Amino acid sequence: MTARTFSAMALLLAMAVPAAAQTGGTAGYAVGEPIAPERKEAPKLKPPPAGVRDLDWDDMVPKDWNPRAAIDKLGLDRLEDGDPRATLMLEKIRADWDRAPVVKALDGVKVRLPGFVVMLEGDAKGVSEFLLVPYFGACIHVPPPPSNQVVHVLPAKRVPEKLASYPVWVTGTMRAVQSATAMASAGYRIEAAQVEEYPWRR
């Protein structure tokens, strides 16, 4: 297997870990984790607004869907160096993940979800459209996670660039709507979303 193919395969294998077990991609940052060793205080989380459900990323994945299923069938030990089947396998996995199934019961539910911002549109006044992802570096430093781990967000007002550099909370009505963007495919959407800083450890 070529170095390039091996690197891509390794990234996909790492991405197949459930969101709850992610340690934050290449930078080691995950929501609620310290950015530096001296940051040791646990974040104090305020309760969600009335009628709003605090959502975990794992809640967005159907119980009967296994993101590793396609990977487990690859038979990596049977591939020779430079085997063209590796590229085809990666393309198939990417295609499967781009149309990953969603939890339809979440459609229309008011939720609050923490995550990281991947900007799609914005200017000097702030970010006007973005993807919310469960770990730092997704879609930028590493390939996108499955689409059921990506939310297309249209905020009610522009998000300051400084705020978008850290973990955020997004609150709004979840829609199980597929979106194809330049950065990744998203399985969910939240429009007119309220965006605020997530109280990460300081």
C-alpha cells in the first residue's frame, strides 16, 4: 500500500471512532477538554432553555448503523503495496459516509448541541454560515466525519470570528435535511440558530 493510501486509510480508521470517544482529531481538542495543561477546572454548564433538549453527537447516529462496517470489510491485510482496490475502497467509504442515515425522530426537535465551527460563508463582520462538527480539525485537518455527524448551521445573526475559533453551543430547531457543501456533506440543518460560547475548561 502506498504511503499516501496508507495515510488516508489511517485517517478513515481514526474517524470511525464514535464521537463520544473522540479526543479531538489532530489537535487533541474535544468539547469540554482543556486546551492547555494548566486548564484544570471542569466547565460549569448551564441548563438548556425551557423546551430545548441537550443533544449528544451519538444521539444523531441510528442505533443500527455502524460507521465501521465498510472499513471492517476492507481486508486491509490482503492488499499489496499500490493495490488500486485501496483507492476504490476509500471512495466507497466516503460515498457511504456522505449519505449516512440520520435519526428522523430528531426532525423538528429544539436542541442545544456543542461543537466546533467550520466556516462556509463570512466576512469581516463575522460568520454567516457554517458546519458544526464534533471535534477540532474535522473537514480541515482531517477528512469529514460521516454526514450524520455534521450539522449545516445558518445562524440568526453573524457569529464573531473570535467566537467561531472556540467550541460553541448551537441552539435551534433540528431538521433532518441533507446538505452538500464545499467542505462536507451534512445530514442535519439548524436555521435561525442561536450561537454562544461553550464554557470549555479554563
